[in-house]
Amino acid sequence: VNFCGVAKQIADEYNDVEELTRFVPQGGFLKPLHGTGDKVFIAVYERDSSKHFFREANAAFVDPNFFQFFSFPLVKGDVSEVLKQPGTVVLSQAVSTKYFGARDPLNSIIYLNDSLPLKVTGVFDDLPRNTYFRFDLAISTAGHDKIDDRFPASFDQPTWMGENFIRVRKGASFANLEQQIDARRKIL
């Protein structure tokens, strides 16, 4: 787990980096940054104005390119569009069924902690048990500019922390990139 802004800085400064994506697991959610702490619940309003609450343990904030970077299969939605806009979320098939039953969830609004509206823009296949990732809700980082901050301005100011993934250009040496980054870090 690292400052999310460091990955953006590396991608901006080193030509060998082709693409980056970031994953902020629910355990790292901080209310001032994410609008919720690590205790997450979702409110789903019915057409008759009743609402249902669901406690969730596997939510994550992810960059808009996350489903392209890792090529998770989508059941519904366009992989290049699902997380492009702020306030969007992609649900696992199981969570979609839990919230909406057999109804099509696309364009429905769910509420993070009954206050932050999230538009459902996609549904992905449930993740296999043998995957590294554990998430059922992928919330877009679009519009969250603070994610690109490299370091906190002070020790008492929180910053986005998560897992950073980069893809190097074809033919580039990851070892060489690693050496360049290590050399720069020693200067700082």
C-alpha cells in the first residue's frame, strides 16, 4: 500500500510507463477523502420510496481504466465507459442480484452510506476465489483530484492510500525502470 499519487508521478515522469491504475480497498477508506470510513452500507430505494440497507465489506475505489487494465469481464456495461464519470459504480453479479433481483440495474442510483449517490453503470462477473482482488463494488475515482497528491501536506492530513499498478511499454525493461526510480528516490 502506497500513496496513490506516487504512481501518477511515476507514470508522468518515466516514458517506459504505458499505463497505470489504482485500487483503494475498503479497509483504507477515510471519511474526509472518500465520503465514508471503512464501515460501508448501501441504501437502495424502491419505486414505492421504501429503502433497503445492505452492509458491505468489499467495496473499493478504482481508477476509470481499472476494468480495461485487468480485463475483468463485464456482464453489463461498456468497459471503456463504466467508470469514466464521477459518482459511478460497477457491481458484481451477486451484489447486483442482491440489490435488484432480476431487474436491470444499469442507470439505477444507489446511495453510499445513504448519502452519496452512485449511478450503476456496469456489472462484472463474480470474481473467482483464487484471485488476488476482493471487491464487489468498484467505485470510480473520477472527479477525486486528491488521489493524485503524492504525499500528505502534513502528518495530520490524510491522503489516498492504495495499491498502485503500472504497465511498462512493450520492449521496456522493468528492471531498468526500477533502477531509475530507486536512483531518483535516493536523491530526494
